[in-house]
Amino acid sequence: MKYPIITQCPVCDHPLHAVKLECGHCRTTIENTFELSKLALLSPEQLHFVITFLVNRGNIKEVEKELGISYPTVRGKLNDIITALGYDTRKKPEVDEKKVISMLENGEITADEAVKMLKDE
């Protein structure tokens, strides 16, 4: 039976390190200290959100529909995940006004969402 990897010590809550890898076919074993992927740091809920976001090719409107959540909730979850991955969410990328207008014209976002994006809320 396979279990999902845990990344935090259940006793002291410090990060865990992978120290042993084994081939399921030939049973070759390699021992060392291995670094886990940053995605391994995400909670199951956050990982589900990331997968949903990727499957929908980053289309926030589709993510909203699939998860039944609002635009601000999607943005909040994205910010939480960015923070969990160790990145700073205070650096706000400049809004591409042409892209926002194009998304609005294509019906990907509502007028209210376009205003929020342009105000960078």
C-alpha cells in the first residue's frame, strides 16, 4: 500500500527530509538526504486547487465554475499557495490592461472582475 509523503514531523512540526529511495522493480536502494519538491509542501486541498488551476489552463473563470467559488476566493487561494511555496506575494505584477480587456471581450471575466483586476485587488 502506498501512502502520501508527509513533509512535517508529526512530533515537533519541523520539516522532514527523504533519506531513502527504493526501486519498486529491482529493489535497488539509495540512501542520502534528498530535497522534496516545493509542491510537496502544499496541503492536499492546496494541491487539489493547483491541479484544478492547471487543468483549466489558468483560466480563473473556469476554476470559479469548477470549484464553485468566487473570483476573490480564487485569488486568495492563489496567494496562499504562493506563500506556502515560499514566494513573496507583496510583489504585485503589473496588470496587462490589454489582456484584461481581451478577457472581458471574450467573456472570460465579468466587468466587475475586470475592474478588480485593473485595480489589482
